[in-house]
Amino acid sequence: MKSESLRLVEVFFDNPLMLMKLEEPQKHGNMVVIPLVLKGSHLDFMCVSEAEDKGKIRIIETDNVNELKVVNMSDEMVLIPFGVTVHGGKQDRTVWEPILLPPGVKQRIFETRRTGMGAERKVSIPAKCIEQSRWSYQKGRDFRAAKVRLNPNVAFMAMSPAGQSAVWSEIDALRYEMNVDINKTPTQSYLDITKAREKSIDSLVNRFENVKDQCGVAVFINGEFIGAEFYGNLRAWMVMGEEVLRAFAVEALRARGKPMREVGDHYHNVFIKTMGSVRMNFTVRKGVALGDVVEFESEDGRWRGIALGYKNTIVQFYLVRREDAGKLEISNFQRNVERISRRNFQQFVGESEYPT
């Protein structure tokens, strides 16, 4: 029997208008945003940043680069969205699947019944590293959500089976394409790269406005549909919306100067047609906590995405298209040249450390 989560995701691909109302496109520079308004009932949960601001969640280092621990201390469900970045511990990380935590009160009840203890239940969550050259504590074992999302190309690789090295390579390519000096990113942290271009990102994002009842966006860059993201309630979008737009803005900045495709005023039609024409392969599995995770990739390998469904609601939906690899190949070549040059220079002057 097909899961309800998979059915909802397939419905959204077949006809987005079944689940969403498409508002008027907003255009600034080479970026166009279609605000998405969710039809039907919403699911009540809060996002990790809101929970942190209320002191109701802890994310803890495990000494395993691919795993973190989290404790929900609130009486509400908490969503840790796919693509969220966290700063602290021994290395900055990203969470690479959407996770809906049950209320902390229920977790403690569960532990009491099973073990006779009322201890808070720690949930293991999957992580990938977004910082290469640090494996030491700065401010203790805990993390804080950085309020910076992965841009589409890095997110695409985070969903890839290629592993950690592919994520690092894409982050390195981003640094070159954003023209960020390596001295500004001493540990090759994704967070440092985006911070170095913060003014340009903000200048673009601040041009877009939320509409009434908005829960997500579909985004075009240079006239090409590049991705979409939405949430299962308005509260989540109010917390995550700016982060989402900032991530897409990074791609818009990367693509400046590339050819523009003429779309005219037909953004709605292009979005609907593209969603319906992409041939996707879907897989479904139980989520780390509540709900089912639906993963999908197009047959041509250009599109990849992930969604979390729970109680007949899509809690988070994320879809992106991989940009062409031409720039990445050049960036990899430049990166290797730079590393060789730096190593040769350090051997010459006798420096003792080089962050790989």
C-alpha cells in the first residue's frame, strides 16, 4: 500500500494547484519568486530556531561527524528542516533530512514507562560536515542553528550518495564562484563563505515580500526554474522564509552574467509544466522521529529533493535542480592549483601547519 506521504508528494508534482495557490511572481535582478500558499489544513509544529530562542531544544556533539544528538524540551513538535546548518561542537554541520521531533513531554513519559526513569530522551540525527579544517571545541559540546541554509548546489550534494567529500568539493567551488578569499574562510566553513557575501545576499533578499498566508516559494534564476520549498504551516515559514530566500539568493549571485531565458509573464505556467514533466524516482522510509521521509531524483540526474510527511500533511518539501558542472570543473582545477601553490610557499618559508 502506497504511503500517504508519497501520495501527497506525487500529487504536488502532477499538479501543484491541488495543494497550492500560486501568488503573483516577484522579480528582482535575475531572481524571480512565486509565493506559495498552502491549501487545506495545517499541522501545528515549530521550527528549531524558534525552539532555541525559547530555550526548548539542545543539539549536542557526539564526536561522530555523521551524527548529532538532540533533545526536545518543549511540549510541542519541533521540526529540524533539511538543509539547516548548525554552528559549534567540533565542526559546523548540516542536517541532511527533515526531522519532526515529538513533544519533549511525551519523550520523557516514554522513557519513564520503558526504564522507570524520567530522563530526557536524546534522539540521534544524521549530519554532514560543512567545515573542513576544524575538529576541536570552541564553545563546548552544544550547537546553535546558524540561521543559514545550504544553497541549492551544496544541498544537492548533501542529498547525494557520493558522500562527505562531494559536499566539501561543492563548498570549495562555491567559494571560488563567489570570489571569497581563502583567508576569510580559515577553516573552509560554508558559514564563513556566505557571511563574506552577506551584504550582497541581503540586498537581493530584502526586495522580496511575504504575502498573506504564504508557506513557501518556487524560484527562478535567469529565467530557469531552479527549485521550490514549502512548509506545513505558516508559523514555520515565518521563521524559515528569510533563510530559504537567502539560500536561493546565493545561487542567483553565482549565476549573474549567465544568459537569461525569456519567460515573459508565464512563470506560473513554466513552473506547473516543469513539475509535471520531470520524471522522478521515489523512495520512502521511516523518518528518524515522526513521519515518513520521501526522497526523489529525476531520471536524468538533474533534479533531487526530499520531503517529510506526517498525518496527511507535507511538513517540509524541498526540490532543487543541479546547476551545470562547467564552473565546478574550473573551480576544482583552480582549487588544486591554489593548494599546490600554498603548500610550496609554506615549504619555502617553513610554516608548520596547513589546513587541508
